[in-house]
Amino acid sequence: MIRVLIVDDERMVCAQLRTILSVAEDLVVVAEAYDGAEAVEAVVRHRPHVVLMDLHMPGVDGLAAIEHIVRFPAPPKVVVLTTFDRDGYVLRAMSLGAAGFLLKDTPPEDLIGLVRVAADGHTVLSPAATRRLLTASAGHGAARERALARIADLTDREVEVLTCLGEGLSNAEIARRLYLSEATIKSYVSRMLVKLGFSNRTQAGLLASEAGLTGAARRPR
């Protein structure tokens, strides 16, 4: 069973999500929390596999909760729940280690499937949402220089793969573009995430955008 924790200060939203997820035989909502502090406590107590996390809550907000949760040993996958009215908050959540984000109006059948995807360790983002995030994260000046410094130790091939992540491409799409096998791309992505100290490919994609790699398949000079 995939254990899910729902975190939202609106109890109606929690009830709706619980109802939706209860339809799936392999999902169980183990608890609800109504602010970030309760969320951290609920993770310790109930050990969920996936946390659906609202960001805008009174008291301890979702960002602070994510920062605590991702530091736990074998932390759950945290998926942000958002209306996508503020890109900056979502970008911050992803940089802290969130596994992706879902719009609050995601259709029920899609929500169930995406929770399963998150539990399997994959990033949960729609292609359109990815493009919007990457556009919002484009770096300038000092931010771009910091991003370039972070990728300085990557090989040229790793930079090519990173660039593709910055364009929101899947492993299969990267493999076709670079004329490599999908297994080889998976290896490159895994090794690159370790080098960069990231927990998921979305963080790497955001770094690529900040470094100005998006749209070019080579290391900038």
C-alpha cells in the first residue's frame, strides 16, 4: 500500500483529496495535517510514502515543512499542491527537494496515477508546467554565474544531458536527441545528480535554466 499524508489548511480540500484517493485500492491516506508543523510531526508518526503539501498555510508554511522533511532518513516524496498563482514559491519548493507539484484542480484519475508515479521515485510535473517553471527560473547576473560554477566539474556529455533536462525532455527524448540508449541516459542522469548533490531531475533542470543552458546543447563560454 502507498501511504499518503495530505497537508492543507483548508479541511474541505483535505476531505476532497481523501475521497478521491480512497477509490484506489493501493493508496491509503494515513493522516491529514493543517499546517507545516503538524505535517512534520505526521511524517514522523505515520511514515508516509508520499506527502501532498500545500505551500500557503498560516503558522509554519509548506516551504519550511519541506525543508525539515527532506532531511529525514529515507524521507517521503513531497509533492506540492498549488493553484500555480506564484511561480516563485513552487521554484523554492523544488530547490528544497520537492518531488514535483500538482495543480489542485488535477482530474481525480490523473491525481491517483501521479501519486503512484511519485511513490515510485519519479518527478511529478506536466510538460507545460515544466516549461513554465524553467522559464521562471532563468538566471541573470550573479545567479547565472553561481549556476555556471556549479556545473564546472561536469563533463561535456553531462552538460548536454543537463541541457536537455533544462528543456523538460524525458530520458527517451534525450536518448533520441543524443543518439544514445535510454539506459545510458539514465546512467548519466543518476551520476550527474550525485555530482550536483540533487535529489531529483527537476532540480537539475532548474539549474540548467539558471545557467542559461536552455536552448543550447553545449557548455556556455
